[in-house]
Amino acid sequence: MIQKLVRFSVTNRNVVFFITILLMGLGWFSFQSLPIDAVPDVTNNQVQVNTAVEGLTPEEIERYITVPIENGMGGIAHLTQTRSISRFGLSQVTLVFEDHVDVFRARQMVSERLLEVSSELPRNIQPKLGPVTSGLGEIFFYSIEFSDSKNGADRFEELMELRSIQDWFVKPRLLTVKGVAEVNTIGGFEKQFHIQPDPQ
């Protein structure tokens, strides 16, 4: 069998060359259209409720924000698990649904419950749903720096300027890219304008 295959390949080089090119083309086409990620997303079907909180300790955040949200989410259809984290400045409640539930339907049910729970929360506390993505979707990190960095008070102004560039120029453009769910900013100093009228 092998001898016949070798003999055919030697005597019919053009046919073998054509078949090789054809197989290479089919392989390249399959590679381009294959719907498989290098790292498959194994995250369960979940919706996150994030609440930014200022001026409370983690214990107070747990008591006044996290627990009421968790209790309010009880009884949602197809909810399998609820877990939460309370840290300085943040309350995060993760609601895990059964795999067959559409993520947008799950988000709608959670949003409806949040409207009911909001009356039990402290004033000026606004819980928000996390983006439609998972931890495995966090794939790109970048930093913005000056080519010639300075020290002291000048460095403070540099960091404030870099934060402004990130918030007003880079972030809005990144959010227009297809597939980008969220852009998080870490570091720098937010530029603020204070109007202090003189009563005289």
C-alpha cells in the first residue's frame, strides 16, 4: 500500500502538488472560521450588582447595602447561587443563574428587583449592573505615561493631566470599539473645578 502511494506521488507530481495546495487552502479557511477560543470562557451564567460607597466601613457596607440587596434578590426564577464581597468603597453581589437562562433576561429580572430594593438602601446609593462580560474577557492592560517624567509638584500635575487624557480622549474612543464592554481607569488624579463665590 505504501509503495503504491509513493509510486503514485512520484509519477504524478502535479496532481500531488494541486492536492497539497487545495488542502492548505481548506485548512486556512477552517482556521479563519473556527468559532473556538484559545482560552474558552468557562464562567457560569452570572449577573453582578456593583455599588460604589463612600464613608462606610466594610462591616457597615455589608449590613446596610450588601445584605439588603442579597435578600431582595431571593426568589428570582432560575437563580442557583448568590455570593458577595464587601470592601472599602465597594459592595459587589454576584448572582449565578442556570446555564439555559438568557443573560439579558437575567439582567432584566435583577434590574426589576433592584428598583424594589433601592428604597431600603441609604440615600445617594445607586447600585449598578456590571458589564455583560466575565473575568476571562479582561484581556488588555495599558498605561499612559509622559516620555520625560518629573518629580514633586510637577509630577502631581502630570498625573492629573494623564487622568484627564484617559477619561476624556482614550476611554470614549475605546468604548466605540466593537466587543469592548467596559474600560476601567486606575491611578492618576481626577481634575476638579471648584467655584467658590466671594460674598463681598
